[in-house]
Amino acid sequence: MKIAVQQRLLPGAAPADQLKWAADHGVEGIELIARNYPRAAHDQALREFEKSPVPVCAICGNLSFDFLDPDPKKRRQSIQESKEALELCGKLGAVGQIVPPIFGPPRLNDLTPLKDAVALEKDLLVEICKELGDHAAAHKTMLLLEPLNRYEQHLLRKQEQGVEIIERCGHPAVGLISDFFHMHIEETNSPAALRAAGKHVKHVHLADNTRLEPGTGDIDFLANFRALAEIGFTGYLSYECSIGSEDKELALKKSLEFVRNAINKAKAS
């Protein structure tokens, strides 16, 4: 298991300074935010990160989240944006693009007794994942579906719901990202959920229960890391959180040490 940090959390005024800090402090991956690198900024991203001492491990999010909108033009726009992000992932050698497919309630109409809105969304998402999976595979990267908590979306909340779409899609370039913060809200047993998701877990987001840095709340990181070790997960554990302290650099250093110790204990147990 390797520790990664979202670029926005790294100390430093410029990307070169952030990358140096990451390398100097044992960070093994950098996660980018999709809205900061639209198609027009891809060349900039390549200049900043192609020869980075710390590799880009993922691109988080999309420019829009209209994948399941009733308007075909909106759906197509989100799909195209995702394809462009996947292309950048491929150029940078990243594991993949992290995509929550929708925020908020359903947008499709309920067509009961034919199908309700959620069933229609799932059918549509499976087809979209097949298309994006093909594109991801062509660029040697992955589409990573992210379940969120009930306050952010309705469709994929538990790990098993993400796995359902992935298995229905059946594409090797479509995987699951497991976010400890969202899991702490939705799962009754996060380690068991990780074990059940098994091989589908391709990336992990780290935040404590307050959405602050790991080690400041009550999530049992050791138990989760043990479950990840049991399923053979060797990918990135990426910080997606806020830093609670005014001295953000010191707080991040302290949290990185906390996570390293928990990983080592998990591997040893």
C-alpha cells in the first residue's frame, strides 16, 4: 500500500515546490483534481508532472456530473469530459479517473411498472461504464466508480452498490474506489465491506470521520488497512480531506506518520 496526497493539500506555492515536499516527506503519489486540468490545461499538466519525482496516481472528479441526466446532450458532455480526463490519466501513468456518477436525487422519470428511476439509472450507468471502460483501456488506465454517502447521492452509497455496477458492466478497466469517510457513514462494518468488494478495490480515499486528516477522529484505520492487506490491495491510499490545524504542514506530517504506522502494523498482523 502506497500513500498519496491530493495536490491541493501539499505545502508549496508552485507545483515544483509541492512535488519536492511530497518527495522529501515520503509521499508516493499525487492525486489531481479534474476541474484544475480541463482539456486546455493538459499540456500544462504534462509539463508539471510528466517528470515528477512523485507520480500522479489519479485524477479526481469530472468537470460535470450529468452522466445520468435525461438530456442526451448533457450526458454526452460529461462522457466526453471523462474521456479527456482518462486520456490525461493515460499520459501521466495514473491508475485512473475517480467518478461519482451523480449527485443528489434521481433526474430520470419513474417509469413504474416498467422500471423505476433507480433501475433505469443503473441500466444507463452500466452502458456508460462499458463505453468509458473501452476508452480507459485504450489509454491504459481505469474508470473508478466512487460510492458517496446519503447526503451527497442516492445511487451508489455502499461498496456493494458500486460492485453491482462493476460486475454488471464486466469491464476490466472499470473498478471501485473506497472512501473511508463515506464508508464510515454508510457501512455497518467497513472492514467487512472491503473484504466483500475484494479485487474490485483499485484505489482508496483517506479522511477521518470529521473529513479532517487521518488520525484526528474515530475511524479504525488499522482495521481497514488489515482488510485491505487481506484482499491483496497494493494500490494508493490517497488523502482527500481537510487539514484541521492552523499549522497545516505540521498536521499533515503528523498524519502521514500515523498512516505509515497503521500500514506497517496491518502488514505485520
